[in-house]
Amino acid sequence: MALAGILGTGAAVPEKVLTNQDLEKLVDTSDEWITTRTGIKERRLAAPHETTSMLSVQAARKALDMAGIKPKDLDLIICSTISPDMPLPATAAFIQRDLGAPPCCAFDLAAACSGFLFGVTVADQFITTGKVKYALVIGAELLSRYVDYQDRATCVLFGDGVAAGVLGPASPPSGILGEEMHTEGAYSDHLYIPAGGTVKPTSRETVEAREHYIKMRGNELFKVAVRSMEEVSRRVLKKAGVSAEELDLFIPHQANQRITDAVQERLGVSPDKVYSNISRIGNTSSASIPICLDECVRSGRVKKGDLILMSAFGAGVTWGAVLMRW
Ligand code: UT7
């Protein structure tokens, strides 16, 4: 059975830059604190007219061009997002419509920062079983619409961005070699948006209490993130019979440079094999890994035959990893 692989990538990040100096004017923070605790110097912010689906279509077109695939060839569209255009319908429906793809299986996937890897894993199952030939997987987040710019613990971290991958049958020896995905709801109160759902429908009170914004227990989350990303990466490598030294590239979710450094060190991956763009892009949740992958592909950092490990962690909590040969 042929392996599935990522045949093309594309990204769309908004033009507007929000620097640490800009944030110093909004909350009680400093460039020095943000840089040393997170590695972030700036992040991107969507313009008011930009939407999750709009940037998704831009990223998808670039990915389709690279793959040499037309929208009409798509059988499956998965949009991983926790910042959808609207609660209803799925953002994937707008993407299918605006891309000019035929009516097909298109849905949103909510796995937060692990969402792109969950989407790739789901698409892989459809492609390798022959149910689908070409799939579009998008990690799309306009987190600025859900961030409280009065909360210094979260507003310094998150940014906006979208990236897409087109998946289809890969030419050997390329393809997805291993993957895992996990969710543990016991930690669901570590990163969440309290209001706007069935537990607390939006009301004047929830808005006044700022409960429609992201809340995070960052310090606790940090430890779970390092542990789970290390463990899942190890398991996926082991099952594929690949050692950490053999990797050409490791792309971890860009949550915090200190998390990246800790995972890299524990796994024993050489620092020059680890990709990071967090200083420029911040944490874009499910878009972070595909934005990194797209930068690596377009800059020539990734070459045919390279072994790439991607590993993520996010709200839920969710975590997962995908190993592939480019
Ligand atoms: O993407 C998905 C998952 N996200 C994550 O995994 C995030 C994981 N967590 C983190 O990245 C880090 O925990 C943070 C960057 C969020 C925070 O760093 P930390 O080193 O864990 O800091 P902390 O929460 O323990 O806070 C230390 C101090 C506190 O002050 P006191 O109590 O020691 O006086 C905070 O109030 O830093 C304070 N603080 C800030 N100070 C200046 C928190 N945020 C800021 C800020 N500027 N922006």
C-alpha cells in the first residue's frame, strides 16, 4: 500500500506586526520578560476585515499550487481551528466554497495546538485506505480575536496565522512513517475559554467578566507540555525504528522557546536540527507547525528524502507527533 505524504504547503500570515514594545503599552510587561521567558519578540495580528477562512483560502491556494493539484481534485478538507469564522457552520464549509472545491467531506477539527497533526493523521487514514486521493489539511488561527489584551499572562504569547498542507499518495520513499494522537481531559481547565458554549452561553455577565477570552494556567501546562511532547516523540520514533540522531529536522509546536529547548535536549536531537520561528510569529496554535514546515520547504531547509519529526501539545490537553520522509 502506498504511503500518504504532504505534497505541498502554503502559509498566510497577516502583515500587521505586534511587538513586545507595543505590548508594554497595553499591559504591565517588558520586552526583557517576554524574551527571556518565551523567546517571542513579535507576533502577527489579522486586520479587522481578515477572517480565518479568508487566510485559509490564501494558504490553501499556495499549497495546491506547490502540489500541482486543483481545488476540483480535493475529496477531503479538514480545517483545524479553535478560532472559527463563526460557531456555526464549520469554517471548512466557507473554505470549500471560496476555494471552488466540489462538495466534499469538509469539517472542522478542534484539537487546539495539536490540530494540524491530528488533521494530517486523519487524512492519512483516508488516503492509505484508498477512500480519498487528495486531502487539504489547514491549521488556521486568528487567536487575537480570543485573547484578552488586559491579561499579560496570555496576550504576550499568541498570534495570528494560517498554513495548509495538501496530502495525497506519496512517491516512495517519501511519506508518513508514523503518527500518534492523544487527549487527556483531566487537564481541560489548564487552557480554555469559559463562556460562549453550552456551559455558559454568552451573556452580558460573561462578557463583563471577560469570560469569552482565553484563560491559561501556564506554569502547570509547561510541565505537561514538555513531558508529553518528549514521550510521544520517543514512541513514534521507536515504532518507526528511527533514532533521534537520524532526524534531519524536528519541528515542535511553537508554544515557548523554553519548551522547545527542553524537549530537544531530552530527546537528544542536535540543536541545529530544530526549527523555531517563535521570535517572529509567536504561538499560533494549530498553525504553528505548518507555518514552520512551509518556511522550511520554501527556504530549501527541507530536501527530498529528509526525515522530519513534528510534535505538538495543546489545550484539552491534546498531544501528538507525526514522522515523515519528505
Ligand atoms: O500552546 C499551547 C500550550 N501553551 C503552553 O504550553 C504555555 C506553557 N506555559 C508557558 O509558556 C509559561 O508558563 C508562560 C510563558 C505562560 C509563563 O512563564 P512562567 O515562567 O511559567 O511564569 P509564571 O506563570 O510562573 O509567572 C512568573 C511571574 C509571576 O509573577 P510573580 O507571581 O512571581 O510575582 C507572573 O505574574 O511572572 C509574572 N508574569 C509576567 N510578568 C511580566 C506573567 N506574565 C507576565 C508578563 N510580563 N507577560
